Amino acid sequence: MTSSNESIRQHEYIEKLKEVTADLCKKTGHVPKANVTTFGCQMNAKDSEKLKGILVSGGFDLTESEDDADFVIMNTCTIRDNADQKVYGHLGVLNHLKKKNKFLKIALCGCMMQEKTVIDKIRESYRFVDLIFGTHNIYKFAELLYRMYTEDAGMIIDIWDSTPEIVEDLPAVRKYPFKSGVNIMFGCNNFCTYCIVPYVRGRERSREPEEIIKEIKDLVDDGCIEIMLLGQNVNSYGKGLSQEITFAELLRRIEEIEGLERIRFMTSHPKDLSDELIDVMASSKKICKHLHLPLQSGSTKILTAMNRRYTKESYLALAHKIRERVPGIALSTDIIVGFPGETKEDVDDTIEVIKECGFENAFTFIYSKRTGTPAASMEQCEERFVKEQFDRVLKTVQETAATKVGSLLGSVQTILVEEINEHKEGYVSGRMSNNITVHIKGDGSYIGKLVDVKLTESKGFYYFGEEV
Ligand code: 5AD
Ligand code: SF4
């Protein structure tokens, strides 16, 4: 359900916020500064752009540093325990800053806040936090901020279990002028047994295709040439809409948007990847030659325990089919090592699949026990065993990727230049259609441009190139 009334309401709160910030400005002698820190995935990055949009529209200036901020918000992630630990560590620093700046307000939002144990801990041990909200009511940020500044009610905690609403048309401050993420759906229905996402992001809800197309057209008018369609499981896009539509059909419609050059998307679940989607990818001129297809494990036994609903053989068959039908495509993946019950033989299976698929890139994670998920109550692996197996997998991934990535050496490719290279002076960095990074000589004027380059040196996961 899309709510325009709610959008109007929130715009009214943005207007009211301007009074609050003007008042703060009088008291402190400067425009209040806000700092937004983002943890986790691209969805969170997109949410943070919305938080920044509301802050700026409400009269805040943004600052990269927390030291001179009057308002700090952390948009949290909880996919693995180390994400949680980073937030707690950071809160310690903020407590210190708050003692120095009596105007400093601190807010927390995002996935981690959807967990009751986290809220209990913050209530007890981090009482200096001013505002907490979750993933379902982020669109109410302006209203919550206004309440925080005007009610003086102590810590405000507003966490919802779910929401049917999708609120469109709120402001955003985009990180890159030339590319942007676009949410196409929220939540996940898959309940992989290790994963906390379905509990903190709720059930799957798709945005209406017209809303998505409108957002992309507006982005293109605003200078965007590349978009990344975002969803936990984009392959099941469209289910439950009044007029059902497949993800492949959505892509076909997006392809027609004039001025848009590149389309990316993530994440695809292997169990839902249709032949229709492969055909669209094969025939498209704009969809990038890259597919992120999380494997998680190469052992059918572990995949079953993970509730992934595919097998080693079916994953391999799918990967081969994609490579065959979409020449030049790069495959990347996610792998978890140390899932409960995993043996050395199971990891052998994973290694076999990595070698056979020849992933251009793979993100390897040590299994992290998440309270409330089914896997948390299964018998856990021993830490030392997991570390050893993790190293084996990582080594395979690195070797495979290096040979695979290097195969384009000498060819001419188009890159979209994204940023100045921080490590090598006089260089900029961009991505090929297949998502692999290339560094070339250049300056700020290259940023946001499509440039043809010859790949002159392969460095394993990336290249150096020369403009042609
Ligand atoms: N432990 C380790 N890795 C996890 N992921 C999701 N949940 C966990 C967990 N509990 C990984 C998966 C997923 C990626 C985004 O994070 O590989 O694809
Ligand atoms: Fe988590 Fe599985 Fe949903 Fe991905 S598909 S978000 S791993 S439950």
C-alpha cells in the first residue's frame, strides 16, 4: 500500500523542523550539524540517503565528523555479531562527546534496533541515547526528530513489528550524482535458517512498477546514468501487487528509459532465478554483465539445513546456464563457513563449486549465531575448526578470482568512473559492466563519465588501464 497522506504529513514535519533548527542556531551561534553513520548493506546506504535528505530539508548541515556534530545518527546492521559490536563500541565514543557538547543528540535506527535484546541493553547501559527507531518507520524520521527536540521526554523509542505502508516522495541526499540505488522491494520471506533479515526487515513487499519507473526517470533527469535495483530477493519481485509482474518484465520496462545507460540489481536468490530473467539479461543493452548469486554453501546437506531450497547440482547447472547464455558475464557470490554441523567434507564441496563456477568475486563470511534464528539452536561448530576451513575457502576464492579476472587483459572495455583513487595520486577508479574495478590516469573531471579503456595490467581482483 502506498501512502501519499503520510508523505504530506512528513513534509509538514520537515517544515516544523526548520523552526527547531532555526532556534538551535540562535542558541549555539551556528547552523546545527548532523552526522550520519551507515553500517551494512546497500539498502542501509539508501536509507541513510533518505535520513540525510530529511535532515538537510529540515535545516541541518551535514558533517562527515562526529566531533563537531550536534546530532549523530547511526543506521545499524545486525547481519553478523561484529556489526552489533561496532555500534556498541561507537556508542562509548559518543557518550564521551556528549559530555563535551550539551546540545549533542544521539539517535539509532536500522536493523539492529528491531531486536528486543538490543533495545533492553541500550535502555540499561546506554541511557544517554535520545532517539531509537527501526526499519519499518524510517519514513517518520522528521516527525520523530521533531518530537525529540520538542517533547523533552527522555529516550524516545519507537519500534514497529511491521508495516504495510510504502511511503514515497521523501527527500534524499545522494552520495553519487551519476548513480543511485533504487528500492524495488522490502523485506524477505525466505527464512534461511542462519539469517536475521526476515525478522528485522519483515515480509516481502514490492513497490508498484509505476513508482519505480517514476523514481528512475526523475533520477535520470537529475543526472543519473546507472541505477542499482535493490531488494533482498529481487527475483520474487512483483508478487502480491494488484497487478502481478515479474522482475524480468520490470527490467524490460526500465530498459526503455531514455538516458539511462546501466542497470544493476541485487540480490538474486538462486532458487527463484527464471529463464525469463536470463533471456532479458542476454538481450539487454543496459543490464550490466554481472550477477551476484549467493551460494552460501556447496554442500547439499548444509544447503538443506540452511533452508536454501536448491542443491549443489542445481546451483552448478544454473551457473553454467547463465555463463553460456550471457557471454562475458561475471558471477559473484556470498559464502558462509562454519554453519552448524558443517564438516570438512562439506567445505570440500563448497571449494569444488567455487572452482567449477570460477567466481570473479566472492564474499566469504564466518557463520555468526543470530538469536532467534533456527540455526542458533543447532549444534555449533568449534571455533578453531571454522577458522581453518575459512582460510581454505578464502585461499580458493582468491586464486580462482585472480585467474578469472585476469582473462580480460589487453581488451578494451567501457568503465564508469566513480571516484578519485585515494591510494594512487593522479588516478581515478571506475567499474566495467561486469563490476570489476579499473584504475586509470585522470582527475575529477572524469567522475561520472563513461570512458573506453584498454586493460593493461591485471592485479587479481582489479585492473590498471589506459584511456583509448
Ligand atoms: N552469519 C554469517 N553470514 C551471514 N550472512 C547472512 N546471515 C549470516 C550469518 N548469520 C551472509 C550471507 C548473505 C550475506 C549478505 O551475509 O552470505 O548472503
Ligand atoms: Fe537472509 Fe536468505 Fe532472505 Fe537473503 S534470502 S535476506 S540470506 S533469509
